[in-house]
Amino acid sequence: MKAAVFEGNGKLVLTDRPQPKVMKPTDVLLRVQGVGICGTDLHILQVPPAHPARLGIIQGHEFTGEVVEVGSAAGEFSPGDQVIVDPHPGCGQCAQCRNGFPDQCITLIAASGEPGHPGTIGIFSDGGFATHVIVPFYGLYKLRKHVPTHLAALAEPLACVLHSVGKLGVKPGDSVVVLGAGPIGCLFTAVLRAAGASPLIVAEPSAYRREKAKQCGATRVVDPTKEDLAAIVREETGDGADVVVEAVGPLLVTAMHLARFAGTVLQFGHDELAEPKVPMKDIIKKELTIRGGFIGRYSFSRVARILESGALPLDVVVTHRMPLADVHKGLDLLRKQLALKVVIEP
């Protein structure tokens, strides 16, 4: 089969790989139907990289597929099932998994070789930039077949967003600022709008992405390179936002400045090269709550219901669909901010 393989130093190479086979009782063989290019994929392919990955793996961790074959332990799944995939499900047996933290699975972190990083499928083991992939059955969730596969490919990032929004307790009428209108920023915007956030302000330099944020539910969009974002937030909220979502990476300090007294900041943007100088006095004197958000712990069942409901404007987020042969074209579109979410259809 054709596959896009990470070879280090910014290289993603289309090459031939043997089609994987069911070897373990827990294995499920999937035919990949859609796989999103993630910002993490771009970070892996930076030089120097802004996110670790294992050399020689097939990239792609945001994917959906159809079950082709199942191992003897995967009884709830059958060939033909449409599924979404948790690419970091945890082993279920280590101390962290038993304590409710599968994203910190000791077994997967050991397998990744990177302290603090779970052994995510598509980052530390073979993923979805190929026609077929093996996934453990406990990382799969059934999905009704009426859901378009290019939207089902949003399951993993949507699960991450849902998990993080759940930490914020946003209520109807809460004021929210989202920094960044990439795919994650737009998913946050859609979910927070559905939760009743208002005003919902999105800051984004790209005019293309600002328009997408409007379509996802932003009540006001701001170009922070040309407008005074802090003044606009005060104008809209009075004294700062109840919640500020940092969906870029290096803007934690900006997010803190935009939050009201006793407000909440969610740091979701993931840039491992970012080391912002944080003014402690602002945290103390404003009595801020700062939360971190990472992956989609225990959110995939809800994601399946949301995808099946059609309640969110996910068709706005997926802007491009293309075959695996065009994966480098998709990467270039994202680097130039000429796309929001590119879904590869192997």
C-alpha cells in the first residue's frame, strides 16, 4: 500500500509499505476513509521539530475508517462497521489508566520513548496516512454510516476540544475570547457558541480564517495586527472576558491580559518551543485560573453523538479533501494558511 512516512529532518515521503495484518487478539484492521492533517503534523515536520515523533512511522492521527477484519478479542466490532478512532486510548491496566488518566498511560509513554508523551498512533506508531491501519479495538467507537467520512475525520480534534471545554464550565451569557482561528480555534468557537457563550470574540490575523470563525459562531472577529484587541475586549465585555482560550501556542501572556478579574485562561495551543515569560503578579492580583488542555480523554462517545446529530457547522472546518498522493499539497496549503482543515482520503 502507499503510505506517507516520516523520515526526519522535515521529510514526509510517499512510499510503499506492506498492508498491515491482524496479529493480536485486540487488533482491528481498518480501511482508512479520511485522515485530517493536524497542526501537530506540521510541528513534527518543522526544522527543528516543535513536536517529537518516531522515525519511520506512517503519520496521521486524526482518522476514521471502516472495519475490515477483527482479532478474537474485538467481539463488539464487525467488518463493515464505521468507526472513529482515539489514537491514544491507554492500556487500561497501568496506574495512570486506572486512576482515570489514559492520556498519561505509563505503557504508551514508555513505548514512545519521550517522557510525558503518550505513544500516539500516527506519531509514535503507524497511523492513517495510508490505505489501511491496525488499531486496538478499545480505541474504536462505532459511528452511524450517515455521517460523511470527511467530517468523521474531525473526531480526534473535536474530542480534544470537548474535553477542554468541559473544564471551563462555560454557561450561556459568559464572555469568551478565542485566540486563533485555525481548525482548533474554529472548533472551540463552534462548541462554545453551542454552549451559549456571548459575546464570543475571535482574534486571528488571517482574513480567510476570520471569515471561517464567523461561520462557526463568532459574534465578533478581530485582526490583532491592525486592531487594538484589548480595547475591543473591554468594549464588548466591560472588564475583560470570563474565559480566554489560547489556541495558538505562545500567547499565554496575551490571554492573561484579556481575562477579567478571577477569569479563566485555557492554554490549549501546543508549541513545545514556546517558553513565554509569565508575569506572576498578574496571576496573583487578578486571581486568575489557568487550565491546561491536551487530548480528548473520555470524550469520543459524545463526539460520536455530536457527529451523528449534525449540530455543529463542521462542514465549515473541512475546507479541502484530496487523495494521499496530494498530501504535500495539503501541507503547503496549511503552511500558507490557505486552508483550515485538509482531509486526506487514501
